[in-house]
Amino acid sequence: MKATRAAMGCVAACVLVLFPKLGCSSDEKSEGGGEAGEGSSFVDASPDTVASDEASTCSDGELSGDETDVDCGGSCLPCSDYRSCEENSDCSSGLCLDNLCQVAPGHCTNGVQDEGETDVDCSGGCEPCADGQGCETGDDCASDVCAGSTCQVPTCDDAVSNGAESDLDCGGPDCPVCAIGERCELDSDCVTETCGPDRVCAVPSTCTDGEQSEGETDVDCGGEYCARCEVGQGCAEASDCDNPVCEGGVCQAADCTDGRVNADESDVDCGGADCPPCVDGLSCIVTGDCESLVCTEQVCQAATCSDAVVNQGESDTDCGGPACSPCPNGSACTAGSDCSSGVCTDGLCTLPQCADGVANGDETDVDCGGGCEPCGDGQTCSVGADCTSGVCEAGTCQPPACDDGVLNGAETDLDCGGPDCTGCPEGSACNENADCESNDCRGKTCRAA
């Protein structure tokens, strides 16, 4: 675009010099003798017209034409420092690097705070500013610490690796020594007084010499800097041991009664593969770490009848046992009480039956009443049909009586006949003469005297 715009100006000027009539107005004749009015193929390409078009886009507040940034670069005026560019001529400084106009060379030593600098001749592409000079961020400062718009003096607690420190707030002549694994330049930078070949503080060489050196509690272990000692090696305190239990000067193996979280325990002496499960409220990693078998957010939870786990004595998931409702048919059980049917057969809750020895289903007593055979005298009932006597009073089957309004017992007709009741009147059913008042039973019917 930039090359096109520049070429247009050059071509226009050349054409006007060689062929001046091409710039004539619409009321002048063309070279061919015709009018250069409507329909003419000639246009006004004068330098003034091109320059006017370019000037209008260089002040429209938009990135247009061959501009490299808004209203600058290309055929417009050069851009100021830190604006976009494509070549040096796009920049007022004459320096375009990485598509950004840079501060003109020499600004870092001119004794003036130029654009981009936070103080005289520092930051903004120059050297970082010294302590006490102005800044906007830590990057502007040699100390990497900017507070209150002023570069600060390095300290051993500014959370920045600066000054003579070898690592963050440690090492060097002024700060505390560095821990194992932190960067160093000299042995004196390290708490172990050992700066390794990779410039990292390392354990002392005595920790790998195959001897029990000063400070070690056993060969190459224990003490402040060496590796922790294994079970059976010497120790002075728990921290000397890989399993932090030191008794009688010897590192002990982890067990479930040592009052510590060790081995694969999830909490003190519980959880893991070898110790008892943890009670509610203690830490866990997996469900098996908990008595309840419920581990949520690494804490053992209390068992409930809705936690989708077989726990708290349940015979199946969330049913059976002493705490939850009985289980439906087909569920696991250990006793009839685990089942809504009351029948547990071969470890499974089964459908009620009239010979299962349990009062279940619609039975009113054990294996009787409801859809089963009627119940005997004295058994529980709901209606007379639940009883062999046909009489249910106060929820109990009654023995037959000669005044109960029911044909039962040895009666031949309602409350009469048989060995226990009085003879039946004429027309009543009978089996023998004694069943009738008339003492005359013919054709199973009492006759008149």
C-alpha cells in the first residue's frame, strides 16, 4: 500500500510534465480534438489532488491507507517512539526495531529524562535505575524493587533475588545462608558450606563418604544435613529417621500404635492397608480408610441409610441391619428382620409364603389368615374370614358358640344341631334325628313333629 501511494504521486507528476493537457479542466478540449467533459477517460491526477487525499487520511483518527499506526507512518508524518512501524522512515527517531519505533540512539546519555524513561537516562530501553531513582515497576530498577515510584535498596526480605544474593533473599555477604537446593556462588552461601558444581547448595561430602562423620547419627544419615536413617539405624531424635520414630537411640518401624501418622496411614494410627479404619471426622484418602466407608473431601463421614454404601451393619446397600429399613425382596440378608417380607432364605430376602413360618404378606398370624388358610382359635385376625370359626372379636379368633350368629363348629345349621347346640327347627339342615327339635331328620332336613 505504501509503495502504491508513493508511486501514484510520482506517476502523476511525470504525466503532467510530459503531457500537460492531461491535467486540463473538463471544459478544455482533449488532445484528440474532442471535449474532455462527461465520458472523458482522463482524470485530474495533479500532485495537489493526491497530496490532499493523503492529508485527509493522516488526520482521520483511524489506521488507514499505508499508515503503520493511527495517522502516522507510511506517507503520513513519522510515528513517535513505541508506535508501530515497518521501516526506519516510519519513525521520528529513524529507528524501527521489532515493528516498534525505538528511542533515538544516544538518549541514554543525554542527561535528560526522555519519553519512556522513568528517570534521567535510565529504564525505557536504558540501564535500570539506581536506588532512589524514579520507577513504575520493579523492572525499571537495578534492585527489581519499586515502591512508592522509587527504586528501593535491596534487602534480605524483599522477596526478590537481588543485590549480592545468590538466591531469593539468601546467600552473599549480607543475607542468611541458603538451604540445600538453592542457588549459590560460593560455599559460604550455603548452610552446608557446600556449593555444588551446578551452583546449587548440596549436602556435605561427608554425607556420602561411607563413614559416620560428625553430626551424623549413623553412617551417612541423620543429623541436620544428611539423609534420614532407615529402620534399625541410630538416631538421636525422631527427625533423624525416615519413619519419624526414634526409641532407645534406634529408628523404629511404623506401627498402628506409635501415635504418629506414618507408613500409609491416613490419620494417626488408622487408615491404610495395615491399620484399623478411621472413625468419623478423621482424615482419609480412600473409602477403605474409614469405618463408615464414606470419605468425602478427605474426611471420614458418618454412615447413613442413604450414602449408597453397605455400612453400619446393613445387610445390603442402605437397608437391613439395626439402623435402616428392611430390604426388598432379592436383597442380601442375614436374618428375616433384614427383609420387608420377614423371610431370609439362603442369604436373600424372598416373597412371603403360607408355609415360611413367618407372619408376612397379608397373613394375620403365622402362615394363616389373609390369603392363607384360616387361623385357629386364639390366633390373630382382622375379619371373621381369617378364622376357622368365622368369628373374629378384638383381633382374636374365637371358638365356635351356639349363639355367635355363625354356622361353625359341629353345628348343622346356624347355632343349632350337632352335639353341643340345641335341636334345629323345622326346615333346618340336619345330619341325624338328634339334630332336630322334632327328632325327625329326613333327607338332611328337619321335619315337623
